Amino acid sequence: MKFKKKKSGILEGDLTPMIDMTFQLIAFFMLIINFSEVEKSEEINLPLSELAKPPEEPPPYKIVLNLDEDGSVKFGPQIIENVDIIKPVLTREITTAQREGVALPEISVIIRADRGVDTGLVQRLMNKCKDEQLESFSLRVNESLR
Amino acid sequence: MKIRGYDKEAEEVKLEMTPMIDIVFQLLVFFIMTYKVTAMEGDYNIRMPAAASEPTLTEETLEDVLMVRLVADPGNRYLQSINVTFGSQTESWPREQFPATVEDYDNKTSPARTIFRNLNNFVIGALGSGSGDPASASEVEAEIEADYGLRYEETVYVIEAISGYKTDDGKIVKLIEKIKFRDAVE
């Protein structure tokens, strides 16, 4: 009887399926990762609402203002202690937007206010923006599934 | 013909997989670690044109404005009562129960949120009893006048009640989309 000669040496598994899967996973996580999170402040508890939907198309220019429970405004890494001294930040942002060719009414102010903050304070922040001729506002809420 | 140097064994190039797999796993771990599960965020849009371009409220335009007055409890800053005026209709609801816990508050059917359901039903009724055609509903504006100290989330629930509702099968029906704020009452 004739036997096939067995190859001697190290037994090597086929790595192709594993690499395929791993690349798939990397691609998945790369696509899902969201770098726009930087402008969101973690400490803020947004109010819940089931009707608010994410905007269908992003605004041409947005200013994200995080209004914390203690009345301070977080803009990116910057902390503005009081709503009343927000003007320089707004002026700077408006200048940047206009340099990019975005007209004033198209600038969208996104207000991420904490659920426990005074309504009047949110309004004061909006009025400060209004003083700079900004007129499009979005009140950001967390989508509740209940 | 025999070609010299042609050796089948030697042609099989062996790829060194180990470094690639190392890097690939590093990448995978990085992306998994930075992945954050966050709830989706949505927006309520509010347009507040500069005061100069705003038309003054006349008797005629007042017809299409739903005035909502929010009164806060001075102690716990929750909503105490809502007064609404729409055309000739006026209505007022007191808060029956304040939310005891966050869970109680987040639950839409809890008694703490009856006041918002009342408002929602009023808006549905008021828009329906108008001229009847749905196109006119989009003409209606809402103006919110709130106490300064009112908790912001209460205002958001009021905006939610005014702007629409969700049917049982998950469809969103829009009511009033133009929402404005009046200066807060200090």
C-alpha cells in the first residue's frame, strides 16, 4: 500500500479568514468613530425628548455653546464663566464664518443646555447671540426612546 | 529542456504575517477603546429674527399666535401652571404632581407629566378647530413666556408638547413649528 508522504515541519494555519475579519472590524469602527464629539461637553445632562430629530443636513456653520448648570458656557475647550461675557467669542466666530463665506443668518447656534439650568439663562444666552445678529437657534436635546 | 536554477521549492515566497497582525490588532483595539456609545441628539429649531424686522402683533396676526405662559414654582423651580391663549380660547392647567424621581420624570406616561399632555391635547384641538385645513396649522406661531427660574427641561417638554406628538406606531405628527420666546419674567 502506498501512503502519501506527510510534510514535516511547523504546522501553519490559514490566516486569511482571520485577517479578513479583523480588517472588517477595523473598517467598521473607523466608520463609526465620531470626531465631532470634541465640541460636546460631557458634563452636560441634556433634557430628553422623543420628537427632536437630528438635522437632515448639517448647517453651513455652527456655533455649539454648552450651557452648564452653574451658568458657565463651554465653547470647545474654552470656559466662559458668565453668559454676559460671551460677546468676544461670538464676534470671533462670526468673523471666521464670514471669512468662509457663510452669511450671518445661516450661522446656526446650537445650544446644549443642562436640563436643570434656568430657562431665563438660556434666553439670556439667546439674546446675547441675537445682539450679534444671529437668528437661527437650535435647542439640543437627547433623543429618548421611551 | 531543463532550466537550471528553476526550482519549484524556492519560488514559494513566504510572507511574514506576524508584524501585520500585530499592527492590525493594535488598530482594532484603538478603535474599540475610543468607541463611545452615545444617545442620538436632536434639535428643536427656533428662529429669532432681530427685533427690528419683526412685525408687531396686530389684532389680525394675534389670531394665529398661541401664547403660552409658564409659571414656575418658586421653591423647586418646576412648572406650577400653564396658561394658554389662542384666539378667543383661554385655558389653564395647574401642576397635579411634581416629579419625585428622575425616572418618574423621564417616563412620558407618569402623572408628573400630565400637564404637558393637557397642553398637547389643547394644541391638537385648537389646530383642528381652526379653519380645518392642515396647511393653516403651519401658519400658527407659538410664543412662550416663561418665568426666569423655570427649569430648562420643563421648557423643553412644553416645546415638545407644542411642536407635535408621536402616534402609537411611532410616526411623528407635527403641530406648531414656529416657536418663539418672549423675554423671561424675572
